[in-house]
Amino acid sequence: IFGESYGECLEKIKQQYVTATAIGSMVGCLLMGLVANLPIALAPGMGMNAYFTYSVVGFRGTGSVSYQAACTAVMIEGAIFFVLALTGLRYRIIRLIPEPVRIATPAGIGAFLAHLGLQTAEGIGAVVGDIATAVTLGGCPPEKQTKLVAWDDLCRLEGICVPSDNYTCDVEGGIMTSGRTWLGLLGMMIIAVALGYRSKLSFIYGIALVTIVSWFRNTAVTYFPDDDAGNARFDYFKKVVDITGLDMIITPFTSDLANAGVAIVTMLYVDFLDTSGTLLGIATSMGVIDDEGNFPKSTQAYSVDAISTMFGSIFGLSPITSYIESGAGVEAGAKTGLTAVICGFYFFIAIFFAPILASIPPWAIGGALIIVGALMARSLTKLNFNRISHAVSGFLTVIVMPLTYSIAYGLIAVPVDEEEASKLIIGKSFRKLTEAKPKDESIEPSDNDDVAESSAKVETVEATPASDDVDEEAGKVNLFVETIQAGSDESNMWYIYRSKVCEVALK
């Protein structure tokens, strides 16, 4: 598997996968625009690509699951997802996501996008790997990059070490001396300035300028350096138009799924949560989501996602999912499915003009991802940071997504609805505290005029006998009762029942 002929075969398969990805993404985008009328693009998820390749099939086919069984598992996962979408079970599962998590999800996705934009694979390369701290400041030129490898038994005993795309600048130095990094930062600044002038073409300006500059050879920022990889890219780029066959990757499905059970469950779990997080985040940014976490044509959106996954499995693709980069279109003003249809049209063009589109360098895209991440952070303004439960839940959601490279992990970082937990945990304490004071106890005056006025109007409230009664009353009105009880000359305790939650704060 390390021979020259095997390497040539891999290059042909990669080119076929470019065409297959364009076809699968085109179908998904068209269905999302025409059926669900949402401005959301679909494509194979990058995280699931890595899981499918390195964990399921294994590096160069050395995993415990065959390629045919892995593709069959993707088809089954998509079918299960489709059933969840149609039966309404999907909606019930989503409702379990706490409110602060739903509010913070767009900001978490934005942080994820910015994290991608700062790294090398899809960004400007300002953040790189570090042996001691995992990540650190990078921006070193290619000749000073030291690749990181997996120190496994194969590497340690046999000397066969598989290098990753991640690298460090610690060994050779040269931090922030890469022209590509600075060119990417320039593109980001152009986008930011154009957005300040409210230009609809802001992202195109920045991406196009950086891309065109990077196409010139024999420069420090070229995408086609004078080496084997650069020459291969340039030869492919010169074709301009190229149609690649799919004979090497069309999947012959199999019934031998002995080792594919874990893969099915894992892909379903990650695909469902990733899709839910993306759709909720984009819908929130559009302002079309309700208090229950639902949005127009949500069933159609989830169904399209599942159908696209099943369709993509025919071409050997990992699960096709709604892409978080759709946030860039929403921030630019996209509101309807026409955006997704146009994305599908461009994927159709990509089938023929893959050499051109495949030559857009990652540092041209990185600045746009960082800007989109900053714009999506606006959802945090709706989070009540004065409530510790909201602050902690929202913060964990935002910080876990980029650091674990997964929207799914961000959604499950806070798996408990804090309102229900507060009703159970704080409710008993509230009843004990209110029963400890007689109803006719006088309330000492306060230096605060507003508090004094409120205390003159509000009487001590007796304990609520049962949580069912609270649910019943909360369904009729937005219960808001304030009870001020004297503590000492220095402090008063406020007991507030607000939307089924007892909140105790020391003033």
C-alpha cells in the first residue's frame, strides 16, 4: 500500500471523488432549496469524512470495516435519519436541547468557523499545532513547517509513520513570516472594510483578490510552488475543463455488516446532532425559529438531509450534511431556498470546472470564515448572563464546539434542561425559606426606592404545594412574583418565581 502504483491509483480516486462530491452536493442543495426553501448548502461533512476514512475504513484500507460495508452503513444511517425526520421523533429529541444551548449554538458555530479560518487546512495558517499546548501561534512558511505524526506501534517499531496535515513552527521557527498568512489577513481586512460599507459583494472581493494573487507562480504566496505537489496542482489547473469518471468509486453494497454496527450508530449520532446544530443555528440567525426550537419546513429540511446522505452513499461519500458555512450566505442577506439552488448550480458547474474551483487556496477562504464567525457571535446578546445557569450553559456550548472540532459535542456539553433541574432542586429550598417566616412579618425599608416601592405592593407568597400546580399556572400567565424578606441591615433576600424557575440572588 506504499508502492508507487498504489499512489498513482490514489490520485485517480481523489479526482473521481472531486466529481462525486460535486454531484452529491448539487443534489442536496437543489433539494434543500426546492423542497425546504432554506438558504442552506449541503456537502459531505469534513468531520465525518475523517471518521469514515481513518476510523471506519482505516488508513489505505487497513481498518476493520471494508469500503463496501462502510458505504452500506452510510445508506442505512441515512434511512434511519429519514424515519426520525418523518415520524416526529426528531422534533421531540430537539426539544430536549436547553434554551441557552439553542441560543448559544450560532455563536458556537461561529467560533468553530473562525477556528477553521485561523488554521491551515481551510484557513490562513495563523494557528498551528504545538507539542506542549496543542495549539499555538503559527504563520511560518512551508520550508519551516515540521509535520506532526501519530506515534503508534507501526511508527515506533516499524518506522512507518503517517504524517498529518497538522504541523508546528516550534522546531524551525519563522512564526508569522509566511506571506500566505499575511495575504489571508489582507483578504480578511478587505472583507471587513467592504462590510462596513454594506457591500453585498464583500466576501467575493476578498476571496477573489487573494485567489488571483495566489495563482501567479514563482512568488512567496503562490498556490503552485515549484515542487512535485505544486506542479501537479498547476497541471490540473491548466486543464480548466475536465470531466472525470466514477468507475472506481461507485459502491457495490454488501450484506456483510459484521463490524459496521458501531459505525452506523456513530454516524447517525454525529450526523443527527451536527445537522440539528447547524439548522438551529442558521434558523436562529435568520430570525425564523420559535421558542420551541422549531422553524418553517423543518421536517422537509431534515428529510432532505437524510435523502442526500443516502444518495451520496451510492458514490462512496460519507454522510452529506447541512454545512455551517451556510452562515456566510445568511449574513450576506440570504433568506430563501434560492441561495441553495444557486449553490447547487455552482456545484453543477464544478463537475466540469473542477480544475479551476479546486485551485482556490485555503488562505483565500480563511479570512471569510473568521468574519462570518464574528458576525454569528451576535446571538450571545440574547443570552441572560445574569443567570449563572444560562452563562455556564452558553459558554460551554461556544467553547466546546471549536475545541473538539464537533458541533455535536457542543450540543451535548450541557445535556440537562436547567429550568427543570431548577424546579426540582431549588423548589424545595424556596418552600422551606418562605415557610420559615410568618406571612404578616413586616418588611424593613430599603435604601433603594424601587425596592421600597415593590415591597409595599408585594406580599409574602406561600410555598407552591406541587410542581404540577406551577406548570398549570405558568401555562396561563407568565408568573412573576417577588418576595422580599428582611435579612439584616446589610442585606435582603429576593425570591423570584419567573417562568417556573426559582432564582435566589443576594443583594
